[in-house]
Amino acid sequence: MKEQIGVMLSSSEVENRISEMAAAIDKAYEGKTIHLIGILKGSVFFMCELAKRMKSPVTMDFMSVSSYGDGTKSSGIVKLNKDLDESIEGKDVIIVEDILDSGRTLSYLVKLLGERKPASLEVVTLLDKPDRRVIPVDLYMTGFEIPDRFVVGYGLDCAQKYRNLPYIGVIEQ
Ligand code: 5GP
Ligand code: MG
Ligand code: MG
């Protein structure tokens, strides 16, 4: 059976919100170079759209962790698959992530990167599912708070599919 995808947030809703976020970050970081760290692979689309709209000087790096398997349930364990290429010491770092859910991934990353002496460290996510939080995480900014539904698109996958949908969708079976 072919899966039907419903629209939770349209492309224009997502993109308008990303423009607002970029402007707010620029304002708060005026005069600084911002080191964006994207968490592969889910954050890639959001990170590009955010960075394209920012006027501040930006540098970028990526890391890869996994907490989910191929399904829709968290394994509860965070594994570091790919570390950063460059040191973050003395840099104004923003971790860019697709979604904050249980908080396991981001609490792990904040602790890990916090130990590497960045000048500042903040977390920005496109989406936040507050109902599912197990570990608290301080978010600097989020695009949208969403209900407890499994979403795809704009970088978010289901078994590696649907990342390229240009909107945030929900799978309707
Ligand atoms: P957490 O560690 O906060 O539970 O989960 C973070 C990771 O789980 C996210 O970076 C994302 O990869 C995945 N995740 C959480 N909720 C969803 C969702 O609704 N859809 C998709 N596709 N991935 C999700
Ligand atoms: Mg992710
Ligand atoms: Mg995934």
C-alpha cells in the first residue's frame, strides 16, 4: 500500500519561519562569526535554508549521531558516528538540529561540545515535540512546536525516505 502524506506545515510556512529565525539570530549575534554545526542528516535542509538567509559571517561543520534506528521508535542510546572536522574552541557555536523529541540526542551533544570550550553554545531546531521530552534541553530558538506525531520531510526521514519533501508531512496509514 502506498503511504499517503498529509501536510502539517507547508513549504511557505516553514520558509517564512526560517527567515524570521535567521533575522533574529543575526540581530543577537551582531559582529560575530557564527559557527553552525549541523547534525546529519536530518538538519541539512533546515541548515541550508537558515544559513542562506543569514547575513552574519557563517562557518559550518557537521557531525553525525544516531538515536533512532530505521523505524519510528527511539533506541534510547546515542552513538557518535562522525565527529566534527574542526575544533570549536573559542567559537560562537550554534547546533542546528531538525527536531527535539526526547532530548537524548541534544543533551548528549550539548554536553559533548560544551566540554570543548566554545565561546558560546546554543541550540536551534526547526521543530520541537515538547510532549515527548525525557531529558530537558535549553533551546535557544525553535521553528515550530508540534504535537506528538511522527513527521517527515524537510530533511526528516522515515527509513531514509521522504527527506526531500519540501514541507513537513505526516504519514497517514
Ligand atoms: P531525541 O533524541 O530528541 O529523542 O530525537 C532526536 C532525533 O530523533 C531527531 O534528530 C530525529 O532524527 C529523530 N526524530 C524524532 N522525532 C522524529 C519525527 O517525528 N520524525 C522523524 N523523521 N524523526 C524524528
Ligand atoms: Mg536528527
Ligand atoms: Mg531519522
